[in-house]
Amino acid sequence: MIFSRQDSVPRLAGWIAAALIAATLAAGLYFLLVVRPAPPRSIAMATGAPGSAYEAFGERYRDVLARHGVELRLVPSAGSVDNLRLLDDPSSGISVAMVQGGVADAKAAEGLLSLGTMFYEPVWIFVRGPLPADSPHALRGKRLFLGQVGSGSRKLGLDLMAAVGFDPGIMRIVDMPTKDVPAAMRRGGIDVAILVAPWESAQVHELLTADGVTAASFPRADAHVALRPFLSKLVVPQGVADLKTNRPPRDLVLVASKANLVVRGDLHPALQYLLLEAAAQVHSAPGIFQKAGQFPAAEPIGFALSDEARQYYRTGPPFLMRYMPFWMAVLVGRLLVVLIPVLGVLLPLVRLTPSLYGWYVRRRIFLLYGELKFLEREMESPSGTADTAALLARLDRLESRANHLRVPTMFSHFLYTLRVHINLVRGRLQQHGRQAASP
């Protein structure tokens, strides 16, 4: 009989298709859970000393990330050198930090990536009273502040002094929190202060407008910039700090490094994009040193630029993050990672299944045709010894198999044609038997 209800893929093909889909799903889940898990909802950022510009910028980053449902924990530090140490230590839990340009060497930068430069950090020189004579002897015994131990200010200040052959040992280096420097200079506790800090630093503004404190231009700035590519030359216009009192009283020529936003290499890509979005909101405004949109910038100073940062600077944030909330974009993106390979396996299967199924059904019918052909050849054997009764019995068994063969309705005409051909062969066999029995 014809079994018309079975219009689905044969069991073996179904198992193969199910196995392929299950394997694809398993690979996708492994990718999601192990290779690229969901981003954490909380990360830690090393900022700087309390009251520093790094801390102020960190607070603005925290506010931006909080609007997207990500907690940014701010961890105080001594400065850029200390931030590098924390980033390089997996047990510290620090994933992102501000690092002054020129601080990192090749070994310190290993395993760390930059999201670009964020702002200028000029080297400020403040002197209590009038500027001293251009002689090292004029500074002998003076009290010098070079930044806290572990800060980028101290490292860069010492490097620049060593470059010109100045021995800071002739002065007394004073250690204190950076936020206390303006008060210490006013009361005479510090004679010279060298700070590496952005224009937004509260200490810089306080010292630029303080009575009895003079800001000095950086000598031979062009030469320092030529010898150290990570430095830039900047000019502070006369009176920009306070037009009423004309502070500073003259243009100041400074050298400046640039602050990098540095992350650990294993920080989730989605969080890197989110940090870049926060950086664009915090640092893209115009200032006295930069034009609107100049920062953040794709400048890998001391660190390799992350792949996500390169993509961000070329095309902006990912497509989904432009039109969806952060966590929804992350969820949809992760689902697509699984669905695209599954569809890539499923769609070809759907297209090939009808052809494979048709081949499978026709093959079963054609196998019976093959047996029918063998019977016909035996009947036509030239030896004339064919056993008609045995051949008819075999033909009956073949017809019974054809009657019980299950095929869909759309292939039933093949089976009806087979049964017609079986009857044709039976007629020939019966005629052959009658001829053999006649005298």
C-alpha cells in the first residue's frame, strides 16, 4: 500500500539535521559563555590623588557609565606610575586608568591597551616670589615639589631635569599631597613646584592666580619636543587665568604630555566602547589648548591602540549601540552571534532537504526496479532452464514489498508505475510458462 501520511524527512536525515543544529548551538553557547561572556556590571578605575584632575574626570566617567547601568568604582592612587602598577597587577581588580604619556616603557605597556589620548597635561613651573636667575646656584637649598611618589609628575620632572644636566640633589625635595601645594607655597613651605596637570586642575588655577607666586615658561621647549615625540608645545595666553589681574602677566611657553585612557587587554569589548563614548562626552569640548572634537584622539602614545578603539575612531560606536540602550545592544549582539551560525546551517539544510528526500524515496523504488530487471533477465536466459514457478513466487514477494513500501503521496506515481511493470513481467512469465508446458 501507499503510506501517504509520512511527508517528513526520513528519520536518519532528521537525526543528522538535529545533530548539526545542536552542535552549532553548543559551539555558539561555548563562545558566549567562555570565549565572549557578557560584560561585568561593575569595573574599577584607578584615578589619582584626592582632589586631582584625574579624580574629577573619573567622577564624570562614573556618572556617564551609571546612566548605562554600569558601576564604575573609583580607586585613589598616587598618580600615573601607581596606576600602571595597579593595571599590571591582576589581583588589584583595576581594569582602567588614566596614564600620563611618556611614563610607560615597553615592559610596563605589555598586556595593556590604549583607548586613545584624552587631554593635554602641561608641565607647570611655579616659583615663590620673583623668578630666580638662570643659574643652578640660584636654586641651591630651595624646597622643591615634584609631585607625589608614584606620580607621573615626579617621573617626568626628574627626566626633564636630567636631560639638561640639572641635579635636583642641590634642592630639598618636599613630599606632600598635591592638593596642599598652593597653601604651602603661599606660606613659604615650598619655593618651587613642578606639576604635570591639565588646565582643569584646581591646583593649577589656584597657583596661577595666587599672590606671590610666579608661573615660569619652560626653557628650550622646542628642543624638548623635538627630542621627546610624546611631548607637545603649548602657549598659555597672557591674562587667561584672570583678565582683571592679568594673570599670568605674560604668555607662557610650556611642554605637555597627553593623558592616555588605558585598559587591561582582557577588558570586555562592549565596555571599551562604552568608555570611549564616555570619553567623547567628557573630553570633546573645546578648551584653551584644544579645539572642539580634538579629543579623544587615536594616538597610541606608549601603548598599542585597542582594536575596538581603532574601529570606534573610524566608524563610531557599533551599529546596535547607536540605536539601543547599552545592555539591550549587548544582549542582541550576543544572540546574533549564536543565531547567525545556526541559520547558516539551517537554511542550507532546508533548501537541500527536499532534494535529498526525493532522492531517498526514488532510490528505494529504483532498488525494486533493479530486482525486477534481474527477474526479467533470468526469464530470458538463453539456456531455457528458468523455473517459471520460482520466478513467479519471487515476483509475488517483490509485489508484496512494493505494496507495503511507504512513500509520500507526491511520489505515489512512481510506485503505481512499478506495480504496472510488475504485472507486465508477470504476464510474460505466465506466457513463458505456458509455452514451456506445450508439446
